[in-house]
Amino acid sequence: MKAIRIHQPGDASALVLDEIPTLEPGPGEARVKVAFAGLNFIDVYQRSGLYPLPLPAVMGNEGAGVVDAVGEGVTEVQPGQRVAFAMHRGSYAEAVVVPAWKLVPLPETISEAQGAAIMLQGMTAHYLASSTYPLKAGDTCLVHAAAGGVGLLLTQIAKKRGAWVLGTAGSAQKAALARSMGADEVILYREADFEAEVKRLTGGAGVNVIYDAVGRDTFLKGLNVLKPRGYMVLYGASSGPVEPVDPQLLNQKGGLFLTRPSLAHYAANREELLWRSQELFTWVEDGSLQLRVDQTFPLGEAAAAHRYIEGRNTQGKVLLQIR
């Protein structure tokens, strides 16, 4: 079968289309014929070596397709069933073997492209707004990269929970997109200092929580616009990793909370995985959550897809189409 692998860490050119053996599912596993794979910044971190992998490594952490074989003892899914998954590497391939408990059945109304587009970023947005800092009516939040894949979904879920949403974006077009998804105010970070703008827009009060996937470029300034006992939720590092922080700084800035969550900690069992994914599917079905696919690349153009997301060009989800 065809798969995109890296043999050494590097830039996008390290992604190679290889022919590899098709694996058989073992006990508790299922094999999925992949239709679409979702791209995420964790893929870039793994490809570059920031998150080291055993090599050679098949890339991709999210996908959707059809189960074509199951191992011994599998009861969660059956052959012929359409499913989606996240938090399991190997989706940039024609087939992947996945622990069956991680596979979520797709409702009839949700396409395989939508399934691949919503699992990782949608459940990330869900846990951020519903669990890490559970937003409530009257809260104010700042969403960095509000027009990105997670940002657009997070903005919508934050509004569903009654929050006032400030966002940052890199262009007027992206700002308009974030506003169309419910953002109350969007700061063009290339034209204005977001710290000063957040203070102005909140009358100096600051925000209850910052959802930050940017990292190095935004982290320290963000601490200056949190309310006392506010939450800095750092869930990515698209601009690079944050430098080490003296915990005393959190005291000086107002007794702040700092957390670095990941989806694996918020979908750690099948019950929680099904709860989050099925709530997302319901919202997509009833039209209260808009899922935007920005670009779809063929499997052989994975390098171009990585360059696209690294260039901060995204306005929604980026997919690889495999069949």
C-alpha cells in the first residue's frame, strides 16, 4: 500500500511517498481503509523532529474511512462500517491499523471528509471550551489564530456557551471569516499590538481565559491581559516553543493558572471519546456548528499541504484525499 513516511526529520521535503506492506489487525485492533486524512500542527512537530518519532514513520494522526478487517475480541466496530479517528498515527496511508476503542462510527449524515476534518480539531475545541476552562455566560475569552482550523470551531463553541469572544487573525480576510463564525471582535495582530487592543476592548479588565496555539510570539504578552486568577491555556506552539517560565511570574500577574493540555488527556477512554465526538456530530447535523474545509490535497502532495499549513495560510481544515 502507499503511505507518506519520513526517514529523517526535516522540512516538508522529508515527506516521502513509499510502498509499504499492509498490516493485519491484532487483538483489539481494526484496519481502516482511509478515505481522508486530516492535517494538524502536531504532524509538523513530528515531521520536524520537535516531537521525535521512531523512524521510518508513517505520518498523520487523524482520518476517516471504512473498516475492512478486525482483530480478535473487537466489539466496538465491524467490517464495512464508516469510522473516524484521531490520536493514532499512520493516517497518511491507504490503510491503517487502529485500536478499536479509538474508532468512532460516523452517522449517515456525516461524510468521511467531514469525519476526518472534525475529529482532532473539533474535539480539541470541545475540550478547551467545555472542560479545560468551561466557559459560561458572561465570560470573556481570547482565541489566538481564530481563523484557523481549531480557532473557527472554538469560536463557535465559545459562543454556544455564552462567552464574549475576542480573536486574533493575520489578515482582514481571516478576520472577516472569524467574525462570520461568531467572534465579537477580531484583532489584526500584524497591524495592532494585541495586548493593547485587548486592554482597550475590555476597558482594562482583561479576559478570563486565553486559548493559545501560537506559543512563543504570544505567550508572555498574554499573561498581561488575563484577569486575576485567569487561565492561560497553551495548547500549541505554531510560532515555536515557549521559553521556561518562573512560576513566581504567575503570582505577580494575578495568581494565574497555566495549563498545557492535549487531546489524549481529554479523550482518554471510549466513553469520553464518544461523548465529545457525538456532541460535535449533532451540532454539525443541526447546523449550529459550521465545519469549514479549506483545502484538499492528494496523498502524493503531502509536502505541499505541510507548506500550506506552515505558511499560516489556513482558513479552516486541510485534508489529504486518499481514495
